[in-house]
Amino acid sequence: MDDVANGRTLEIQLLGDFRLRYGGQPVRRIDTPRPQSLLAYLLLHRGAPQSRHRLAFIFWPDSPEDQALTNLRNLLYRLRHSLPDAERFLRADRKTIQWRVASPFVLDVARFEEALERADEALEGANRDVAAARQALERAVDLYRGDLLPSCYEDWIDAPRERLRQAFEQALTQLMEILEAQRDYQAAIAVAQRLLRHDPLREVSYRRLMRLRALIGDRAGALRVYHRCATVLERELDLEPSAATRDIYERLLAAEEATTPPPVVPRRTGAISPLVGRHAAWRALRSAWRKASAGRPHAVLISGDVGIGKTRLAEELIQWASRQGIATATARCYASEGDLAYAPVAAWLRALPLPPLDQVWLSEIARIVPELLAEHPDLPSPRPLSEPGQQRRFFEALARAVLGSDQPLLLLIDGLQWCNRGTLEWLHYLLRFDPRARLLLMGTYRTGEVEDHHPTMDLLHQLRHDEQVTEIDLTPLSKAETGTLAANVAHRDLPQRLVDCLYGETEGNPLFIVETVRAGLPEEIRESPSGGFVCLPRPLPSRMKDALLARVDQLSPLSRSLAELAATIGREFTFHVLAEASDADEDRLVRGLDELWQRRIIREQGEEAYDFSHDKLRELAYAQLSEARRRMLHGHVASALETVHAADLDTVAAQVASHYQRAGEAQEAAIYYRRAAQVAERIQSREDAERYRQRASALAEEDALQAP
């Protein structure tokens, strides 16, 4: 107890990451997997001495006994010289090694299990104390920061890791049931979302979350959960949702007060097609990942024409990594105006668990993640970035937040050509911040939109100089690969003559192939007098635009109008913004949104948003609008953004300004451009700030000239 009072306690974290603190200070010397693994084993088996022979066999099962015992002695020597006051915590003799249970230490696994025991005790017997059980379960789930020692890949850890995973899942389920019984639906929803993040393949968890969303009257949110469920099951297991899940979904679509049956929407055909071709590109990706996971930060830049499959290839590696429990985060940049500087970095920080950081770093991060100020009201205000050294401090804070978990990490920016210069400069800084970081950064960009003077090329030249980049330039698919992809999308074998015709029209562009098949393939083929083949009765579209138009033309009037509104937003969108900008009621919005998803015009993006399945679909939907309708819709979107983001208008100021400008509302646009310039100045994005000020001035002059 004296040691605890004197602050000489050893604090040990094994859940989610390996961390040690002694006397309140970080211990960084145990920084490789093997000593961490031995320490974890001794801690988890602290109740009894561990035989040296058994430990040697567990850690070196394929080595001769003498060599294994020698390896154990060397490893123990390293551990004892890295652990502060090791003799206070470790007891070793010629035959055994044991963790001293009476030593002053705090272990997160033990605290997690103790909290679960308190919850069980509170729920036992006739005198159930639900309030105490809730408190204990909340404590337990807070302590579970992730799987047990995720950097350890040894066989011995599988059983305790899985036992703790199941205990955590049970705790979440119990807590969710208690919260639902107490009608604390919002808290229950947060727990259900965490349960799904922990195990995204548990279909019953989707049903629970759909039910909870419906209980608070959020039909759109419940529908979004179904969309996510169907997408994940299709991608990971090649399965459709079960009848029980579809029953909830169909009841959501068919409002009880409806007097007419809901519209029949075509079922999705075929699973998400597996990656076709790209064998060399996939090998290059895996090679880059091996470098990064070995502690050599690396970047992969994937380039190619529109529709060539850059995003599809990058997402394949993201999915491959996620299935293995590797931390991943994805961000997307847009051609439309209004991105807050460092927006991709902010998206990553919101997707990744924030590591423990001092207030000085949190204060810097709050520049681009302002919700931290609400979570930490005592955060000091950051200094102006114009002061010497502040830009570097800001960059360091972001890097610490992204890399702070010390786990292998895979990051993706889709649409690198639309990143601003400040973000690209920080990406280069991130790759140099920690030479031992297990980090792979992926970026995609369109070849035709990145010229020699583009900031993306500056980043590429720097990474080439540092030998930190793998470049992948994608080319069209072969005829055989075209046939394979088309058959996967059509969910049936295709005659070779149709494949020949399809390849001739699409020239092996994957997007064109997919959209042509989804628009509908002809059944009859005949030879043409001039050679080749003609498809009857419906010819294949001769251009990508025609293939996309054919898909959009299949939409109902309601869904087409929603697609036009979503395209006007110009980026990923939430139901709340769409609903605020639309004049349709909730029932029609839900039905229209579901049809867009069913027809693969849009896809779900995380827990809250949707986006077009490809930018070309967005561009086409927007291009079909008349100028008058565009102006009207931009005005609706600007007003909707003001309403939905009333509490944090700084984050969308540039977007609102852009929409008001396109709506012809020069005065309102100038006001928001000036506000956007101030926001950009606070994060030292001088180019953006100057551009916004110039636009504000030009619009103010335009407004003055038009005044009577």
C-alpha cells in the first residue's frame, strides 16, 4: 500500500495495445513483441509458478529443448533489464518463473474481469441491483480498449484472447438489454454500434440496432443499418440477410398508415464481385504491406483513368486487413468546393480510437476535430499557428493521434488529386514522424487530373527520393478478365460472342463493364455484315455515359429527384441533410433512398452517411439538371447545411458558401466565404484562406453592382 500511495505502481495495459506506466511515467523499453508476450503470459497466469520447461516449449515449440531453454533465459534477461524494479515484480529460480501477485501493479485485464464479476453478483438472486449492474458493465466495456495484445501472433494467446472477446460481447449485450429495459434508447444504440464495430458479422446485432432505431422513430437510421448489414454480409460471406432481418426491413418500408403497398424494388443480383485480374497489383500491395508492418513506414499510390478500379483495389486491401483485426481508416476527397483543410485527417481521427494524449496535443487536434472541446471543456485554447514552432506542434499532434496506438495501421485517401497542399505536406510529415511506425498509407488519384505542377506530384517526388513509395498504374482488363468480371456481375455465364462484343465496346474498363451489365445485357447476338457481332434486340451502349444513363433512367421519379439532390450536395451525405433539403416526407424519402441503394446508385458509408457508388454517377445525375433547377437545389442544400450544422457551422462554412454562390445568393455566399477564410487561417491553410477572401470580395462587388 505504501508503494501505491507513493505513486510507484506499475500500470499494465494488455487490452487493445501494450502500455506500461511506472510511477505515472511511460515505460517504453519493452517495445518488441516477444518480451511483451512473455510478460503477458506471466501476468495472465500469475496465480501459480510457471515451469521453465513449459514456457520454453510454449514459446519455441519447434526448437530442441536445450535451445528453447537458452532462448527463454535470454528473453527473461531482456525482460528483467527493461522492466523497472524487475525484482519487485518477477520471481525466478532454476525451475520456475512467476509474477509476484503481492507487488504493486494494476492490470487492465484483471480490472475488466472484476467489473464483470460485480455485474454478475448484482444480477444474481432475488435482490437484483440493476443500477449497480449497469455501472459495473459500463466500467467493464470502458476498460476493454481492444483485443488482448493484438501485436502477439503466438498460439498460446488465442484461447485467452477469444475468452475475453466473448466476455466483452456478453457484457455489451447485457448492457444493451438493461439500457433498453430502462428506455435509455440512445445509450442502448451507442452500445449496439460498439458491438457491431467489435464483430460486424453478427446479424442479430444489426436486428437489435434496427429495432432500437425504430423505437426512437428513426426509420431512416434503421434502414441505413439494414443497408450496412446487407453490404457487409454480401461482401464478407456472400450471403443475404436472413428472413428475420428482412422482415424488420420490410416492415420499416411499409408504414402502417400506408393505404397502398410499397413499390416493388428489384432485388440486388449477385454478390459484390471478387477482384478480377490485378494479380501483379495485388502482389505489389501485399509487398508494400509487409514492409510497413515490419516497421518501415511506406506509401502506395494507385493511379489510372476514370473507372479503372483504383478504389476497388485499395478497398480490397482494406477489407483484407480488417478481417485480420488490423486497424484501418478510410477518407475520401471530393472535387466539389468546401473541404475543410485536413478533412481526410479529421475523418481518420474520428474513425480511429484516440490514444491517451496530454492536453497540449488534444488542444491542437481540436482545431480540426472541434467536438473534442465538448468532450474536454478544460482544454486550453491553442496558440495561433502563425507563432514560431506552432505549425510543427500542430503536425506533431496529428501524427501522435494517428500513430499513438503503436499497432499496424492501414490508411486510405481516395481521390488524392483533390487534397489541399497542407494535407499533402502533413502526409509526408507523417511518413517521416516515426521511422519504426507500422504504417501503410494508400492514396488513389486520376492520371489525367494530376499534372507535373500538381501538389500530389510534389508529394510523389519526395516519397520517391525517400524510397518510401510503391507506385501502381492500373491498365484496362484483358478480354478474358472482362468476361470474368461481367459473368460475376450478371451472376451467370456469358456466351463468348457477347463477351467479345462487351470487350469491344468497353475496352476493358471495369466501371464501364459493370455499368453496362447492370443496365441490362441483350440475349440475342448475330454476326454483322461488316464483321464482328451485333447484339439484339437491345444494343450495348457505345459510351460510358450511355451505360450510366441507362441505369439512371431505370429509377422511379422520386428516386431520380433524390439522386439529383444528392448529386447537388456534391459529396457523401446524411439522411438529415437530404431530408432538410427535400420537400418529400419521411416515408417517401425512406422509400426513395432504399431504391437508390437497391439499384447500387448509392452505397452506405459507415454508420451515418451514404455516397454515390462512383463519382461518374454523381457527375451524370448533376449534369442532367437545368440551370434553374441547379440554382434552386443549391439554395436548398445551403439552407439545409445551416440548419443541420447550426452548432458547428465553421466545419461547413466553405460548403455553405459554395452552395449559396451556385444558387446565385452572392451576399450570403460572401458572408460564409469570409467565415471560411477565418477557419482556414486558424489552421494555417493560407492558400485556402486567400482563395476564400478573394471570392468573398468578388461576390461583394458583384452584389453591390446589382443593388438598385
